[in-house]
Amino acid sequence: MVEGRRTPHVACWPFRYEFWRGKTRGHSRGPKHSLPIRRIRGAYYSRPGWNVTAFLTQPVKDSGHIDSEDHSTTFWGIYATHYFDAPHTLGLDLYYLGIHREDGKYASGSGDEHRHTLGAREFGAWNHWDLEGEQVLQVGSFGNETILAWTAAINAGYTWDTTWSPRLGLKAGATSGDNNPNDGRLGTFDALYFKSGYFNDASLNSGLRIS
């Protein structure tokens, strides 16, 4: 995908490839939770102030073989970034991610899962301040249950222009869960292929299928 293109660009990679977008809670790259794939079909569009990527793919199984696609899982989406200034320090991400698992597994059991993720991420830096916020909503179906889940986070800070550039920051987040496996509604938020350090450096707690 080439940043300088001003028209849609379609590409197909017939090999194992590691794919990620942005810093989102809904999908991003991490040491143990990146998305290795063998084939990806995607389109990329860029113009001043805008970048848009759309993709459709199937992950590979973690077996060490290059030809071991996981046909039980399909992952697709569209990710758009709009910059409000030329230095690209103030912007907005809007994205949709869809996933189909033939055998999804949660505390309430296993079943066919269709999950749709809608998210927005705001980011900016001015003077010595920086701010990042994100809100995500998930809907869909899991077996005979309906999916309704969410998460939200904020990360703000101030950096001093001195030796070592010390930063004082505040990070907070909230994620929905499911406290009744028999009510016909799944409230568990699934971070899909989350970035390990996004939630905490040790990854002892994350938004991945909290019940």
C-alpha cells in the first residue's frame, strides 16, 4: 500500500503476512496477538487529509505452516483516518470491523458468531499536551444470543520540555461484560486481535472476552 497514491489501490498478497491498523482497542498489533494471514484482499485510498483502507482476509492457524489457513474465521473491515492539520497531530479515526467465527467460544458456550465492531478514536497533540480517546460498540449474534458490548478509553498527558522529557499522564478505560449467561444476550466485549500493551504492559488484564 503506497501512501502517495490518490486513487484506490487494490492488492493481493499470496503469502503469509502480518496485518494491523492503528492503535485501536478493536484491532491492533501486539507481541502475541497480531494477525498473521496468508492472503489479504484490500483497497487503499489516500488524499490530502484522508487515508482509507478496506480489507477482507482469513487468518492462518498457529501451526507454523504457510498454507494452513483458518477457514472457520473470516475477518473484514474498513478503517478511515482524517487529519485536521498538516502535521497530522490532530485527527479522527472511524472504523468498522466484522468477524465471523464458525465456532466462537465464550462462558455461555460455543456457537456460530457474527460480530460487528463500530469504533471512533480521537487523537491530538498541541503545545505540551496530548490526548487520545476511543469509543467502541459491538453488535451481532452468537448462536441464539444477540451481542451488545462496548468499551471506552481515554489517555491524556502533559510532557515537560526538559531533560528526559518527563510526562505526567492519566489513562482510564471501561469495558462491558456478561454476568448472566442465560439471558439471551452476550455482553462480553471481544477486542479481537488486540495490542498487548494497549491495556497494560504485562497483559495480565485485557478487553479480550471479559465475562
